[in-house]
Amino acid sequence: MKIDTEYIKLDSFLKAVNAVCSGGEAKIIVSEGMVRVNGETELRRGRKLRPGDTVEVEGNSFQVE
């Protein structure tokens, strides 16, 4: 997904790529360790993602551009 800003927060990114339906769902799957950023489990839903980062959730991979 292409972003027009310097960064996007993880929970907003998950909603933007339709990996979750709501911010509440994003909070749950992140807190349960179901999301990986650049190959490492991420527990902070406010993690700043920048172009080049890769997000993996439930077997799907998304690239920040």
C-alpha cells in the first residue's frame, strides 16, 4: 500500500488494507501477537510504519510503499 505521509500507524494501516474491519479489531490482533512487522512480532498498535516495511497478518503480507 502506498502512503502519502512520512509514516502510518500500524492500526490505521491494518484498516486501510482491509486486514481488519475496525480499530478495535486491530487492537485485539496486535495485542494477541498475531501481527509481524519486518519479520518480528509487533505488540504496539501505534507502531510507525514507513515505506519499505512489511506487515504480515494471518498469512497475508503487505508492503508499505
